Amino acid sequence: MSAPDPSTVRLDGPWTHRDVSANGIRLHVAELGSGPAVLLLHGFGEFWWTWHHQLKALAEAGYRAIAVDLRGYGDSDKPPRGYDAWTLAGDVAGLIRALGVRRAHLAGHAWGGMLALTAAALHPRVASSVSLLGSAHPLALKSSVTGTLLHRRRTNQARAVAHLFRFQIPMSPERGLVRDDALAIETLMRAWSGPEWTETADFTETAARFRRAMLVPGVAHSALEYYRWAFRAQFRGEGKRFADAVGTRIAAPVLQVHGSADRCVLPETAYASTPWFGPHTALKPWAGIGHFPHLEAPARTSDALLEFLKDLG
């Protein structure tokens, strides 16, 4: 499979594709509907299309749904730097303002969920609410990984995110991600997903789309830079500054949807996040679902999002 042009991620559908200048870079978004804004943030190895089910459901319910290719992904800019949490949160806040709204509901999967929480902590005025899917608060994840390594806890979050440690060496991880037409992305998806979804044609189609998007020049390196900053910051002063900045309870209401079969962010880690959540928190543990609730159970996920948003008034 040859390296695809970044524009190939602009898949056809009822949505509109456009470029938005925010925080000094160009971000590609797919947008559908009108009403209160809901900004959808994807996770590692994905791109905006991961939200294609929710884009339609939110728009039909009277919301303006916006799915973005995060910095370094899809058809967004891929600068050599800016993959630290401060800059990424600035991307979210800048994008909301560039969309012409003061606030938005944030929904994020995995890395996107941690970014949503970070943006809500660092830029509280832009976040009306936060919805997390297969995600955890960054300090809960850090505590769980550290606790596993130091105290040999029964639930081994460090083993679940062993890829984080492998990604720290230079160059080799990039080659590994794109080798065999980015087969590593499908392998990780299969390992992290609930068993029922992996046997479906929908899984096969989704994995093929994510693999092709990973082959876009620059994406593999950019995706790994998220992990590299998160790890290396723990040994620098900025790690403590970040922990202090996000260490207080956020003001925004939080919805947390998490699958019991998630083998990437373990359920125990996800539920340990609640001390940092704001008022009106709603926790929804789902049996049999893995790391990708929005893809494994799209209708159920859309219903949960809409119910949560409706309850906020």
C-alpha cells in the first residue's frame, strides 16, 4: 500500500469538511448539524472518522457536531513539535473559538478523553461538559501505572500500556507502526476490543480505514510524540507543573462510558478518575465492551451522549 495523500481522509458523507486555523496550525474538521456545539476528539491511531456514527446522531438530535483530526493526524498540520499537553489543550480551546462559539461540549476517546479533561482544566471557560469513552484522568492513569510498577498491584495497568514504553525509543517505533501496511494498528485494535466486535465486517472496515490513515506521511511520528511527551515529562519539571495544573476537580459535568473488556485502559483505572470529576458525574460501565465503545456499540454510545447532554439542560 503506497503512502496516501492526507486528503484521502476526507471521506464522503452528510458532513462538511473544512480547515480551521487555530493555535497557530491548520486543523481539519468534519462538521454536521446546527445547535449547541459538541467537539469530538479521537484517540491514538484514529482520525475524525472514528466518530461517524455520533456525528449523524448528534446532528439529528439538534446539535452541531464537529469531529477533528488532532494535531499530527489525518489532514491536519503535522508540525515537528507541539505534542505536549499544554499545546494540545490550546489547540482545543483555539479551535472552539475559531468555530465561532464560546463553549462546547467535549467528547473524547482514550487520548482524546484525556485531552478533553486537560482542556477543561486549563481552559475551563470553553468546556460545557466532558464525555469520556475508554479513557481516564491522566493522573489516575499515572497513579495506576506507577502503583503497578512499585507495589505490584493485582490489576496490571503498566502491562496494559506496555506500548507506551516501547514507543520511547527513536525511529524504530515509527517503522513498526507503518510496517506491513500499518498492521500494528489492527493488532492493537484487536487486542483492546471486545471479542464480539472483532468478528464483524464492521471491525474489518474500521481497521482498514485506520491503517490507511496511519500511512499518511508524518502521522506515525506525530502519534508517537504524544506518548513520548507524556512519558518524558515525568522526569522533568513540566511533569509536576502539569500534575498541579490538572490536579483539581474540574467544574464541567462528566460522563464516563467504559467497557468491562477494555484491556488498554483498565476499568479500575478509569473508575479511579472520579476524584477529579465535576458535579453531575455519570458513570456507565458496559459489560462485554472493549476499548472502543463508540465503534463497538455506536447506537448505545450515541444514546448515552444524548441522554447526558439532555440532562444538562
